[in-house]
Amino acid sequence: MIDYPFTVRKLPLEEGTGYLTEVLDLNRCIADGETAEEAIHNLEDAIISWIKTAGELNRPIPLPSDDFYSGKWVIRTPKSLHRKLSELSKREGVSLNTLTVSLLSESVGTKLHY
């Protein structure tokens, strides 16, 4: 189980394929995968390696952020949008939650590049 907050985003074609995950509290702790689920799974190994290496180098290991953002919310959408997202998630072979997080991450990521 990952205790650190992290982001998931779909890589644009110019950066490769698949998904990239990044731990917000651990500088440059990232992992990727063909699917968002695979990238998140790979992130667990990346966190373990990051913490082990930091310990070996006597570098501080930040604790997971303890902030207001739990990562969980409930959202209501029109039935037509729910249907379209559900159909797309089935075609992509991912859960509705993973698809939604990926789409939101991608959209927010493009807005944060000034």
C-alpha cells in the first residue's frame, strides 16, 4: 500500500507511451507502466528503492504528507457522461476510477505548464 501522495498521468506520444506516476514527497521518485494500474504497482517498488537509497546515503526521508487531501471524493455526472466514460474505460481495459484520474491528471498537467 502506498502511503505517499502521488500523481498519475498518461504520457503524450512525444514522451513515450503508457502512464507515469510520481511521488509528491520524494524528489524524483517516479515509475511508469503500460497501464495506470501497472505504473502504480511499479511505484511501490520505486518508493522502496528511493527510501533504501536515501538511507544508504544518510539523506533525510520525508514522511508522507499529512494534509487535508485524502484523494477521495464523490462526484455526480450526467448519465450520458457516465455512460461515455464507462464505455471508454471498458475499451481501454481500465477501471472507471483509473480512467477518470488519468483524464483529470492529463488535463490538469497541461494547465500547469506556463
